[in-house]
Amino acid sequence: MKSSSKMNKVTTKIKLRKGDLVQVISGSEKTKTGEIIAIIHKTSKVIVKGINLKVKHKKPQQEGDTGEIIKFEAPIHSSNVMLFSEQNNIASRSSIIINEKGQKNSKTEKDWRTY
């Protein structure tokens, strides 16, 4: 019996949130930092502002229209980014702590400070 490839996909939990500052740790955009614009949970990918820019050439649809070149951020896998601390200028794994009020805060493992 054949198994569907859609059934075998396992998504990992993403510990990052929209608005977090992250640094790219692998690929052609390595060491660049940016803010998370969107998270795609189904494919475990994130869209980071100013990272992985792609260019799309759009043809004119009607006569008299002009074509245009559109630049947009393409998603990258969440394992290729790491939470970035501006205070200490380092990237580190993230962990979530719960404070006395019951609110969740993200922190980096290396500097042990919430931000």
C-alpha cells in the first residue's frame, strides 16, 4: 500500500514570533539580520524583512499597460534563523520563560536576559 507524502510530513514547533529580530545562520544571506514579517506553520518557514529577496517580472495584462519588476521576500526555513539580541550583538537559541504575572517572554540562551 502506498503512503502519501503529505501524511508523512511532520512540522516542528517554531519558537519564534512575528516581530522578533533574527539572524540568518546559513545560506547566501548568512549573518544578515531582520525582523520576522510572517510565519508559515505548515511548512515551518518564516518570512524575514529584507532577507531572501526575489524578483518577479510582471508582463502587461492589457494593451497600454506597462510591465513592472516586483521585489518580494521569499520564505526561508525556520532552522536557518536564530533569535538575535541587539543588546549583546549575538545570535543564540531561544527559550520561553513565564514571569510572575504569567506572561510569556522570549530570551536568548547566551545572555540570559529577557527583552
